[in-house]
Amino acid sequence: MKLFGTDGIRGVFGKPPIDRRTLTALAHELATFVASDNRQVGGRQPLFVVGGDTRASTDTLFEWLGDGLAAGGARMLWAGVLPTPGVAYLTRHLGADCGIAISASHNPYEDNGIKLIGADGFKWDAAEEQRLEERVRHSTLPAVEELSCRSPDPELAKRYLEELRSLLGEGKPLEGMRIAIDAANGAASPHARGLFEGLGAQVHCFHDRPTGRNINVACGSTHTAEIARLTVETGSDLGVAFDGDADRVLVADETGRILDGDALLYLWSIGLKREGSLDPARIVATQMSNIGLERSLARHGIEVVRCEIGDRAVVREMRNRSILLGGEQSGHLVHLGLSTTGDGLLSALQIARFARNGRLSRLVDGLELYPQTLRNTVVREKADFDSVPGLTELVSTVERKLGREGRILLRYSGTEPLARIMIEGRDLAEIETMAKEIGDLIDRHLG
């Protein structure tokens, strides 16, 4: 069984790979793997920082992981409910060897998972995960002494939140602002209200009472109609909606219009350039980001560098090219001067900072997004697209019709048996017809 997917390990709680045997063995191998590295540089006992979201199964996963880590000779700091970027921050700043975030992000409560974070605060890369997976595959379940679920240390979350507050300076920099918050009944729930109120904002907080089973249910960044409604009803200057582990955020302006990751990258990058702190004047966005972002930022002298889909790909490209800001349409945004990974709370604070002197809607007036259509086709196999009869010719025809006023992206899902077709252009009806033609052709041969 393959353990690691596009963002850590994820699955249904109680079933492989999110079962006691697999996770205890994984934690044991992880601890011994880190310990062997430490022996080469002095023999320090491995230290792990662990935090998670609000799912009913999170404490149990902590116990399973804790059993394996202890058997491998590691020490643990348990932060309790904490956003994934909080785990990344603490791992780096406390000098820990590794961080473990227990979360299945935007998935339903029945799922859970883990994300591994290196000592530098960045997520493990795929090669590291593969090496660990090989170790687990050949391991036996260690003899463990089961731990009672210890109480989390509140000082850990406090340290992370103090860092976020400090980024906006002293005093009450958000005083006079009205902000609506949808915490998704997730990891932001115990932290978001106090963070924004402490900076002076008048806060209306919703979906911040997790039961263990209501995370992401009709709320949060995957159900943006909710924050749009709440922002207007409360007369707020902006609304912010987080996902389950609060590493992403989407925003509603004062009219209730949703600003996705493309719009937030536009707003943030222009704000940084005006302050003289976007050097070089480039950002990173994925192949899914709207062509309108590229064209609109070009008018401000900002270049968009494209990369593969996924937050790790974004961060890798940013680090390779020394680019400060990047992100995805989903609201996973990274500012490498402030964090090592996407941080929904941090991003929301920065957007609020730019919006405190004017209407948020006006800050994105210059962003002209092109119509975009997405179509998924179920496939029985993920054959090379070049091998599908007539597909290369049809895609070439579409590209000629679109010219410089659009683009097409054809790819397979990394986690599902789907061919994904994305087309952008000036005419929505036209690109929807194009997407249907391509989808029907793929379905005839691979469906």
C-alpha cells in the first residue's frame, strides 16, 4: 500500500493507512531515522512537535504516533489543536527535528492524516517521504508502552500566536475594522477570534465550536457562500474563511464577493510592490491560476512564474528562484519572508492590513479574470494523452482558436481516476463547448 500522497498521508480513520499498526510503525521508523541522523552530528535525542485539528480521531492518532515515537527514543511536545503552519513555526523555532501535523485538511471528519515537517519548517519533500515509506514497508510493529493521552501545552500555541501578532507591529493596527470569520469548526477555532480582537478588530466569529464531527460541514473555505453571506449580514469590511487545518484562506470583500487565491495574490503582490518590498518583482502561481492574473499583474510590472500544481511545488519554485510570494487558487498562499508554508491566519492578517485604509473591493478592481471552465472525465486508465487517437489534433485546434486570449491544461488527477480539462478564454460558451468535445473524446477511448 502506498502511504504518501500529494500532501502527506490521508485516509479513513481506523483503516489502513490511518490505523494503529501503520502509524505506530511509521512513527517508530521516523524516530529511529531521525536518531540515526542525529548520531552523525552529536547524538542528540530526537525532538518532535505535534499538533492537529479538531477531528474526533486526532487525540487517538496522537497516542498511536506517540507510542511509536517513544519506542524509537524520541521526545514529544504536544500542542493540541493548532494549525499546520503553527506546527511548522514551532518546529523551526524550538529547534525540533521534525513536526507532525495531524489533519485531513478540507476532508470530512471521518478522514484524518499526517503531514511531516522538517527541522527547517518546510514540508518534507517526496523523496524523503518515499525513503521513510520504504522503511515502514520492511518494518515490524515495535514493542510499545501505550501512553495515556497527555494534556497539550498551551504555551506552544501561545508562542505561535504571539509571532503572528508581532507581524503587524505594536498597538491595535486593525482598530476600527469589522471582520467576519468562518473557522470551519477546525484548527482555527480556538485561536482566530482572540488573534484578530487582540489587534483591535471588531470580530464576528462563526463555526468555531467544533464537536469532532462538524469540521468543514457546510462551512469554511470549501463552502464560501457561507462567509459571503455572513460578511454582508454583519456589515463587515471583509470576511475570512479557513479550511480544516487553517493553512488556507479565502476572503469575501464587503459586498460578499469571494476573492480566491488568484485575487489575493494580486492584492498582496501589488501591496508589497508599492511598499518596495517585492524584490524581484515576480510571484509564483500554479498552472491552474487564471491567465487574467498574469495579464493584470504585468500591467504593474510584476511577472508570474508558473509551476506544477501543489503547495510543495509552489514553495520549491519560490526557493529555487528566490521569489518572495506565491500560492494557489485554493487560498494556499506563502510569503517566504514570513513563513515556510501556507498559513491561513497569517495571510488573512496581511490582507486585512492592506484593506484597513480602504474598501477591499477597490483593491482588486484592476484584476480582470478570464472565464474558466473545468471538466472532469472518469477514466479506467491513465494512458499517455498522446496515445489517444485524435486528441493531439483536437487540442491543437483548440489552442489555435484560443490564440493569445486563452489556454488549455490537460492532466490527470493525482489521487482519483480522473482526466481534468481546464480551458480559459474570452467566451465562456465557446470554451465550455471545447471542454466537452475533449472530454467526450477522452471518454470514448479511456472512459
